[in-house]
Amino acid sequence: MSESFAEALQARTQDVLDSCTSCGRCFEVCPMPAPAGIADNKAADVVGGVLDIIRGGSGTPAAERWAQVCSGSGHCIPACPEAVNPRFMLALARVAMQRRATEEEQHQKGSAAFAKMGRGVRVLSRMQLPPEVLRRFRSAGPAQAAPEVVFYTGCNVLKTPHIVLLSLDILDALGVSYRVMGGPGDCCGVLQFRAGDLDASGRIVYGTTDRFAATGARKVLAWCPTCTIQIGENVLPGRTGPPVAPAYDLQAFVVYLGSQLERLRPLMRHPVNKRVGLHEHPGVPGVCESAIKILQAIPGLEYVELEQPQVGYMCNTLQPLPAFKREVHRGILEAAAVAKVDALAGVYHACHRELCSHETDWLFEVVNFLELLGESMGIRREDSFKRLKKMQDADAILTDVMDLVEQHGLALEEVRAVIEKDLLGEQPLPLRSARVERDGASAPG
């Protein structure tokens, strides 16, 4: 009988409990205790409280708070002298807190989150792409030969489908054979994991990783940092089979692109004469470094370093601290204005959804960095999500997408609900009413 995800997780939990000495170094380097209001607590006591939660105890209020606000920045991982992964340790603590609820409550919470996510992905992707283009994102049947790579979208990037299309266009230009997997049908199981429903999470993610293996590809390129961490840290390290231990390497897509820079250089034939700053997140090692390396290689582009806090692995990981998240967004927008950039480039989809509409208030573009790479390669994909969100009017948006709504047979009530909640409602920092003068004496507040 194969080992379940819950059993594999329990074995790794014991390893954490056996190895962690509660030295507190992980807490000391974490950027989240200060904005969470727990920085004055003794580090060793907070870590000790986290271990107590993992053992099934009540822990301490500070330990619970730290686990809740962990944004996955990853500074803690190299800081641990015992080679414990504190980010994984805090994920275990959050699961333990969720498992204080009944199994039915865990299942209902995970199912509700999955249904909400699935609706947003399905409707928003169809509001932007016709059926024949959307088919590029779906897994095909068994291929005649194993692809070089699997391009794993995850789920939520399909809300901003131009990012996926650019990724595939770039792989095509490189001559890389690939198979696309992702969407709710190939989920990483993180929503059920967060709800404490380990049985459902295991079924989902083990099924997905088995399908990766079945393609025969030697490398899985993951776009989403949530999926990268969920599969790469929470799932695969504890999985021994069956059918077999994974024979593929899981790698962040942006890191892979960085490794292909010498092959990309001859394809960058068009100058992109812009000053560009990058909105960074440190959570997945090598991603921002690779994005910067690519931007610096684009002919004509001037890369500008922006001062910003190194927190989280994507903007949505800051959601437990909404005021802090607004300040992070305000800070990066102001830094871009002070630097007089032509474009503020992001890496990830969640950041783009939350920041793109601010383009209406500032004298710079808000783009995904792949748009700039694509521009240098002569590849362009319309950012329909940003165009629609900048309308800031549900009726106008609905009128604009009506042809696609009819092509896909979407229900108007459902489309309107997604526009209001998932598109316009996802705005952590309110838009300003006035534009900023580039030559003003100071950045706006």
C-alpha cells in the first residue's frame, strides 16, 4: 500500500521536531514580525511555541501570529544552523491550527476555496480569449514522443493569459518541445492543504505529479511560486512512490529562462528604449536574479534598481497584513516614480492583477517583464486583463467582453460577479484620482 500524503507529512514533521533547537535565528531574520507587531517577543520562545503547535498543543499567541503572517520570503531557510526549513515548519503549524476544526469543516473550507478559484480562472480566462486560443492551455493526450519540458501554469495565472501566451511563444522561439499542464484539473492541492484537508490535498497533488511523470519530460517548469513551493517543498521531498520517486526536475520557469540567456540573446533583435524597474519578491531562489539578468540583456533597455522591502514570494502572500500590503504597494509605485522609469515590470501574475490598474495614476507602464522580453523578440500579446481593469466600470467591461461571453456560453450573472469581485474587487491600494507630474518636486503620498 502506498504511503499517503498525510503519512509522508507526519514523518517529515517528526524530523522537524527532532532537529529544531529553538535557537530563534529564523524569527530574527524574518521580515514579518515587525509589521505583525510581534517583533518584541523573544525569538526562542516564539519558535518554541510553533513547535508546540506542530505537536498538537496550543502554542503561544505570538507563535500563532507568526505562522499566520508568514509570507514565504525564504530568508529563514539559509539562516537555520540545523538545516531545518523554517518556511515548511510554519506551513506545518498552519496546517496543525486548521486541523483543530472537524474533518467536515476542513473539507468544506478547502472545497469552497477551490470552487471560488476555479470560477475566477474559468470566467476571467474566457472573458479574454476565444476558444481556439484557450485550447493551447489544455493538456493533450499522450504525445508521440516525450517533450523536453512540461510548462506548468498552475491555476491563477490563467486569469492573466497574456503571460502564459508569452511564455509559450518564447519556448516556441527557443525551439523547445513542451506540454502545457495546469488549471484546476492539474492543481497543486494547496487550497486543501491550507484548509488542513490533507486527504483531498494528497489526492489532487499526487495525481498532478503522477501526470507530470507520465509525460516523460525530464523537467517541469513551474510558473507559479505557490505551486513551486507547495510541490517542491511540501510534497515531493516526502514522496517515495508509487509509481516511483519523481524522475523529473522541478524548476521555476523564470530561472530556466535565465539559464537560456545565451540562446535568447540572438533573438532579441529589437531595441526596447525604456528605463525599467522590477517589482521583486525573494521567495523562490533565483527568480528575481534571472529576471534582472534578462532585462539587462535586452538591447536599449536601461535597468534601474528600486529600493523596496524583500518580502513574500508574491503580493498575495501579504494578505494577512492588509495595511502593510498597501504600504508595500505605495512604496514600490513611489520608488518607480522617483526613479522616473518608463515601465514598472513585475514577475508574477498576482502582483500584476493588483498593481496594473495603477498605471492610470502614474506616468509609467505596469507590465510583466515577459512583455519587455517579447517586445525585444518581436512578440506581442495584448494584456486584456489590464485593459479591462483600467475601465473601472463593470457595465463597460461586460459590454466589451460580450462576444466572448456568448462564444463560451457563460452566464451573465456569473460574469458580472467575477468582474465585481475578482477583477475590480482585487485592489488592495485604492487608485488615486490625480496623475503625477514627472517633474514634480516629490513623489506623491
